[in-house]
Amino acid sequence: MRVLVTGSSGQVGTNLALQLLADGHTVYGVDSRQNTWVPDAFPTYLQDLSQRYPSVDGGIGGITYPEVDVVVHLAAHAKVHQLVRQPHRALENTTMTFNVLEYCRALDLPLVFSSTREVYGDVHRFEEYGEEAADFAYTESPYSASKISSEAYIYAYARCYDLRYLVFRFSNVYGRYDNDLVRMERVIPLFMHQLSRGEPITVYGGDEKVLDFTYVDDCVDGITRGIERLAGGEVSNQTINLAFGEGNTLVRAAELIAAKLGVTPDMTKKPSLKGEVTHYVADIRKASDVLDWRPSTPLSDGISLAVEWFQEWRKTHPEEDRPIVTERAVGEIEHSFKSPATPTA
């Protein structure tokens, strides 16, 4: 099978592409930057999909892609705090999805789309979030709005143009190829970086923030099952949660990282930042029913694997062991100096 993966230089894209290659499939990547982890593993078309392209002819924006059987659309601006400050990037997420949908429509290609648990919002209406519970009225941030609107476009294309699709809603994916903190700040690798350097960490949300952490191998296993079943005509037009199905606090995640590193964490707890989801535990029964998928890596095991990979990577890339200015710290500073009535850039 031939698979086109947008966002192929990101964490999920890299792990997915390598797994598809290991399974004997052909992979083509599309990303605005070259893959820095495995630069020669598969061909990548360097392209910014956030620009509105007027026509589609075997590709997007004048770039002709090889013939493929299915498209996996992972590309997006995914920094929640950045999109709170720069909401135009959320609109660019929707434009990326539109461009990919037009490409799929022109060539009658099935689409796998990466959505997020952010679409459920930050409301404590229930303990387990089934797929039907998403409601645009509870949108917390421009990022979550971009994913909801992208999902809406996909459902419309299915009805109007017979698009075949699977939408996966991810939740706090962590693990291998997740340490590019300059480009994409994620909380697990951020804690690993700071704690390994003996730096203090800030846990926004403290003991009140409960999230559903998903080890990347479990996530990729769900996606590959979906790709194979969608391309084979066994499953289509479904929206499915991919997560572990268990809630953990950020404090526990930090403590597990510190224990694996053999350090005592210097931890400060602060309120959650604007736009953050503070409670989410996925209902994963549909993934089991539709894809025969079950996650196998609890947070304690996943953190151990993630820290081991981080340590091995850092041995061969010592230049990455340096101080960084976190996106959260910038967001905290900016919000503290702006009233709600002050427009942002």
C-alpha cells in the first residue's frame, strides 16, 4: 500500500511512517521542514500546506505527488498556547485540511485525519468522553476550534462528495521522537529536559489537571489498523478516540519522570493557562469495537520507555542540553500583562 503522510516530520508522523515501512508499505511525506530524526528514511515533499492553493492536479499547490492509496493528514499548528496568542494559525490549520480534502476529492482518495481530545472542551460533564459528546459550544481555544472546524469539513465532504474517512482523536501522545522543544513544546519531554538538567519545573494545573496520556506505539498501532481497514473497505466514516483510557495528573507524570532519572523534582504548581483542557479521560470502547484495538502501555511503563529513549538520544546530541524559554512561560507573562479587552497580535 502507498501512503501519503502530511506532517511527516512530527512525532506521530515519524513513528507512523517508520511503522508503515516496517510493515512493507510505501510512504511519502509532506511537511514544511525536513525530518530531523530520520532524514533519509522516506522521501519528503517540503511544502507549507497552510497556503490556499487555487487548483489540484495530482498534488497540492503545483507539487505533484506520486500515486497513493490513502492519505493521512497529521499536519497542523499544535501549540495550544501559541494559537491563543496567534489565532490566525488556527485558521491556517483549517486551510491545511481544506487543501488536503480537495486533493482527496480530486483523486477519490480515503483520508485519515488526526483530531484531538481538545474538541471536548474543558467541562466536567462526564468521566469518560464518548465520541458523540463533542460540542462546539464548549470550545476552549482557537486550536480546538480549528480541529472542530476541520472535522466539520470532513463530515461535509463525506456527505457531498462521498469522501471515505476515519477521524482519530488523540490525547497527549508521548514517547520516541518527541524532544524537539524549540519547535514543539510538549509537557512530557519538557519535564524530562528540565529535570535531567536539575532545573525546577512548573506544573500548570497541579493536582487538579487530569489527562489521558497515550504512549506513541499504542497510538500508531491504532492508526495503522485504521489505515488498513479504511483502504481495504472494511471500515469507513467513523470518529474514534485513541488514548489509554485512564486519567493521570501531571504531577504524577512528573514524579515518574524524576524517579526514572533518579532525581528529586523541584516542582511548583500553578493554575492552568488560558485555553488549556484540565480534565479528560477517554472512552475507548469504540476503538476496541471497530478496530479490535486496545492500548498496552500504562503511563508508568511508557514514561520509563520515553526517558530511556530521551537519554540515549541526548548522549549522541549533547548540543540539545541547553536552557530553553518555554511556550508556557511566555504565555503566562503575556497574559499577565493583558486585560481581556486588549487585542493580541
